[in-house]
Amino acid sequence: MCGMPQQRPDRSSPVPGAAQRRPDFSMSLLTNVMEHSLDDGYAEAAARSGEVGTSRLPRTLSGKLGLAAGLVLAAVVVTLGAAQAQVSAPTEAKERQKLIDRIQTETRSADALQKDVDALRDTVSAEQQAALQHHGGGENRLLELLAAATPVHGPGVKLVVDDAKAASGGDSGGPRASSGFSDTGRVRDRDMQRVVNGLWSSGAEAITVNGQRLTQLSAIRAAGDAILVDNKPLAPPYTVLAIGDGKRLSTAFQDSADGLYLHVLQENYGIRSSISVQDDLRLAAAPSLIVRYATPVAGNPKAGAAVDGKGSK
């Protein structure tokens, strides 16, 4: 007996009484992670912070208040700085003016003292000349002339020596570089020494450098960038006046070794110089000389002219 074929149950058809599953039931874990990435507590806290913020104020209003506070602080700082500058500026101006007034006062005082010194020097010189008239006569006049103790005038030459136009304080490293003068285009103390000695050797009878009368005790030295003549600073250009036979003195100096040395300085280093013959030059006397070692012989009627070697400092 043939029975009817037994029909298999369709698994796709719902089973009566069984709960219906979601199609993505097998991916429920991944779906939950994607939909709920944060814990519920964190999500609620983030939501509250977004609504009210930590200051209990909306974010926009809080940012504006911070910006306004920063601007107010900057304005206060600028105002205080300006006020301090206004207060300190008058103080600095007053101090500067006090210093200027003090310098001017001290300068006037120094000028007045220098006038007194010059007047006393003239008085001493006049007294010396009056005293020497009684002892020695013409011999004392010659000694005064040789000692530069009296003003002189006569023909001679005028020699002007000046720094090169491009002279500066930089170190050129040339053969003339030294600790005293670093630039090759500047006149140095040894240059002026050679000029003066060359004029003496050429027949000069009296010499001044920028009005400073030279004697047997005169010294030309350097102090920093300045040239000193008897400890008095001089500034370029250096004007040298020498009394003597003008034409002969000029020719003899230019042909001498010192004159050729000056010409080399002009050609190689740009130092400027010029010499001219003068019909009449007037040279002032040197400051009064102090005799440190020679003293008059006691009891000698010609004590003004006689000296011994037992002087005291």
C-alpha cells in the first residue's frame, strides 16, 4: 500500500507559539556598540555640559566675557605704562639739565682760573725780565730766546699736517698699526716728532705747534687718540710755525730725511700736508720754566748769572 509521500516541514514558515527573531539577530552585539558608543552615564553628563556648561552660562556668552576681560587687562597695562613714562620723562629731563648746568658752571670756573694763571704768568715774566736787565744784559736776552721764555717774531715757514680724509678708528692692520693709533691715515705722535726735529735740524730758531711754544724740555706724546704737546692735547689739523730764513728753511726741510718721510706719508697713506713761506710770524712765549736743580751762588754780586751744581728739587 502505497502511502502518500511525507511532506517536510518548511523551516521558513513560522512555528506556531515560537517568538519571531530579528533578521540581524546574529549582529546584535556590533549593532549595540555602533549605536551606543558611550556609556549611558557619560552620555548624560556630556549632554548636561553641552546645555549649561561648567559656568552655568552658555558657551557664546562665556567666550565673550573672557575676551572682554583680556581687553580690559591689556588696557590697564598700557595705561599704567604710559603714566609711568610720563612721570619718569620729566625726572630724566631735570637730571640731564642739572648735569648740563653743572658742566657749564665748572667750565666757566676753569676758564676764569686759566685767565688768572695767564695774568700771573705775564706778571712773573715781566718781573723776570726786569730783574735780568741788571745782570747779563744781552747775554740774558739770548738765554731767554733759547729757553723760549720771551715772545718772538720774524720770517719763517708755516707747515700744516692733517689726517687723511678717509681716516677712521678701524683697525686696518697695515704697517703703521699700533696700540695708540689703529688707522694708517691718522697723524701720530712720532710723525709730529719727526716733523719738529726736521725743522730744528733745518735751521728753525723757534717753533710752535697749534700755538704751543716748544722748549728744550718739550715732549710730544700720545694719549689714546690724542697727541699731547707738553701734556696739552691737540686736535688736527696740526699747524707748525717755525721762525728762520723762510725760503732756505723750507727747502732744507723738504730735502731732509724728515721732509721725505712726510712726503711718503702723503703718498702712501693720504696724510695731508702743506708748507708755505711766511714774511712775519709771531710766536708766544712758553710757560714760565721752573729751575729745579740750579741755584744762585750766595754772596756773588752777579748771582743772576752764576749757578752751581748744588741745587735742590
